Amino acid sequence: MDLRAVLVDDEQLARDELRYLLGQVGGIDVIGQAGNGAEALDVIARLEPDLVLLDVQMPGLTGFEVARRMLDGGPGAHIIFVTAFDQHAIEAFEVNAVDYLLKPVEPGRLAVAVQRARRRVSADRIAGDEGTAASGVGGKEDQIADLTNDRLEQIIQLVAERQSRRERLAIRVGERYILVLAEEIIFASLIDDIITVVTGQHTGTSSYRSLDELHARLDPSVFWRVHRSHLVNINKIKEIVPWFSRNYILRMKDEKATEIPVSRSQTRRLRDYLKL
């Protein structure tokens, strides 16, 4: 049974990559795409897909706002969220998502999510066939139990993913790749579209495409996005220097004592945390 799918992400490259991965999984017919929430609702209403692979952070309507409007419209397409952020996982369950995948998407996890979606679509079709005796009370109870087991699997998987945030990170130093412990990272900065990662012993570049993706793989209670171009380990701050307009500069514990600005939006959080 092929599934008819719509891809929703504000980055064309992300949609292209997802389409390629779905092609590897097989059994998915991508019938439409959308680059924002409003466009997604229009495409979904017009094409009536079985499955929507939906980003969370988008301009205008977020992925969750799209999902809730879909729910308000009654039974329809099933949803798999695909995002760089893991803090929205519980909210995904609230809108009855099939699964919640973290970018960069692993082909094996995508295959599992598609199989779950396939089972849900199949269950919907059986339940909707009122003339079939097999869709009686006993059959529906089996379907409900099956979907409940799926939900338990998802919860276990998400907990495991959170607990297993990559303790090691590969960074490129010259022609070599070096594995560093996450706790050794002092800061990471985005400069000219390249992410530079600094530890006490090494300075290298990361293969992650954005600081958002890197941040999603680290402990958010330790690594703070203090500026749109800088991610810091709060345990590796050497000194906090007052700056103009009650803002701050962070002097880090690397050899160069690198100074990193704190954005206005993060200044209050830093003050509250450090009781400044």
C-alpha cells in the first residue's frame, strides 16, 4: 500500500533531502510540498494526503498550529514531525502525531515512522469499512491496542533519544576528524556559514548545517544560545563583563579568552540564572 504524502518545511533543501530519503524507504508517493504553514493547509485540503511530514519552526504558522487546524477539520492525514528541536516532543503527542523525528533524519528511524503511519492508515481504512464484519467491536479493540503499543514504542524511543544525546561530537581539525566529549566544548560559533567548535585542546569545524541542529544534540541546560551566532557552555564561562545598555560580554575559558556577546533577549535569562 503506497502512502500519498505532502512535505512541509521552509527550506527547499530539507524537503529535497526528505524526498530522497523517502524514495529510499519506498512505498511513498510525494504528491505535494509547502514552504510555510498557510501554504501547507491549502495543499493538504486540496490534495487530501494520507501523510504529512511537517517541520515545527516555520514563518507564520508553526507546525503545531498547522496540526491543530488539521485536527479541527476532523479525521484526515496523519502527521510525522521532522525538526531540529527535541523540546516539543510531548506537544507532538498531544496532537496525536505518528512520530517525531530529529534532524538530521536517520534513514532507519524514518523507515520506522513510515511503517507506523502505514499501520495507522490501514487501521483507518478497516475501521471505515462499515460493511466488513472484521471491523466489528473485536477488530476495533485490536486496532486500539495496536496503536497504544505504537504510542508506548514512541515514548520509549523519544526518552532513549533524549538520554543518548551524543556524548561525543566529531569536529574536523585540518585533515583529521577528532571526537570530543560534549562537556569539553567551550563554545561554538557560526562565522561565514561555518560552525567552529572550540574545546580546551582543539579548534575545529562541525558538519552540522546550523547552530540549531548542533544545539539540539546537546544538553540545553548546559549549552545556551546566548547570541544568534554563538552557543556557549555555561560551565566554561571565565568572566562576565558588563557592556553597553546593561548588556554583557562573556569571556570564555579557552586559551584566547574569547569574548562572546550576549544578545538583548538572552541578557535577562543570564541575569536571572546568575543572580546579577
